[in-house]
Amino acid sequence: MRHGQSAGNVARDAAEAAAGLHIQIAERDVDVPLSALGVRQSAALATWFAALPAARQPNVVLHSPYVRARQTALAVLERLDRSELLAVQVDERLREKEFGILDRLTTHGIKHKYPELYEQRQHVGKFYFRPPGGESWCDVILRLRSVLDTLTREYCRERVLIVAHQVIVNCFRYLIERLDEAAILEADRAGDVPNCSVTAYRFDPALGKRGKLALQLLNFVAPLEAAGAPVTVGKDVPTAAKA
């Protein structure tokens, strides 16, 4: 799942609406907290998890070290039976994509301050483009491959909840669903991953020669709608335009 709406999402929306160059956030990206709405969204999703049958509730929770993801994970954990949890782990491999020198710039700001990089990104595409000091989607996918190795080795057959970021959700989809560049970028262009949405997989032994994970839920936001918490789809703060 993606974290709830953050204060950075709100600041970015304001900067984009004003055609500004910079996103006005004082904290490091890692320290940006949930907004008031993000807290409501997290509580709504936590209520949904708590209402699931015990056999369907997460018993392993892994989350990004970023404050907004940590707060979202803690909201869920407060509603689960801690005695049933096998592991709760902060994992730096689940951190947000690193944007390097493009950090805190709006799309307009990137084009204004680094026109050559902007043109390069448009030519190369976000999947392979790596800003100076930052990461491409391929770099994120590389670190997530080792997360999947950890899941297979340490948490096989467990019910694992991962709380992270939009790019992390998309890159996990790329790996688990065995997508290619065109397919995952098409999914990305179709719409942002909503805050506090759930994308879920379940192992199906009938698929393939030895079974594999099958998609069960995609960007599921019904718990938020049922609780009357507005659904938001804002990007994480330091990002560039969609290709």
C-alpha cells in the first residue's frame, strides 16, 4: 500500500497550481509527515484491516523509513493483534525514489532550471532516466529485487503488508506481474497510485509450472470511501512530469 496523503503532497499541489518553481517544504523528504487528511486516510484503512478475518490480516509488516510511511504503518499496527505479528521491520530498500538535484522542484521548475535535463528525460523516458544524484526506475527495481528475495527466504507463506510509496508500488507491480517498460509506464500514465490504496497478490498454485502470485486488488480505495475519507492521488513531492 501507498502511504496516506503527506504534507509534501499538499505543498506540491499548491506549487503546481501557482506555476511555481519550488515546492515549499522545510523538512528533508524523509521527514515529511502525513497531512491531517493523510491521518484520516490511514485510520480508515486501519479500520478495514482490523475488520478482516484473523486469517487474512497481515502478520508481517515492512515499511519505508520515511515518516509518512512509518506513520501510516503505525496506524495499521495499532489496530492489529500484536501478539500475532511475526515481524515489524523498517526497510530502507522501500524508501522513496531518490530524485537527486531535482528534489523539491516542480515540473515547471525542472524545465526552467535544468532545461537540458528536462529534454534528456523526455527523450530517455522515466524508466531509464537517472537525474544527477538520483535514481531511475531501474535503480529502484534493482533494490526491490532483493526485497523479493527476502520475502521468499524469510516470509514464505506469510501475509505480508508493505507500506511504501507510489514508485515502489509500481515497481513491485513490474516485478511481480512480470511487466515490461511499456506496460508499467502505460499503467503509470493511466493514473497515480491513490494515497492509502491497497494492491494485493495471493499465491495461486495453479498458475505456471510451480504457482505464482496473482493480482487480487489494484489501487483498492473502498475502505476510504466507506469511511468518508477523501481519496487523493497526488504524486510524492520531488517528481517530474509523466512521460
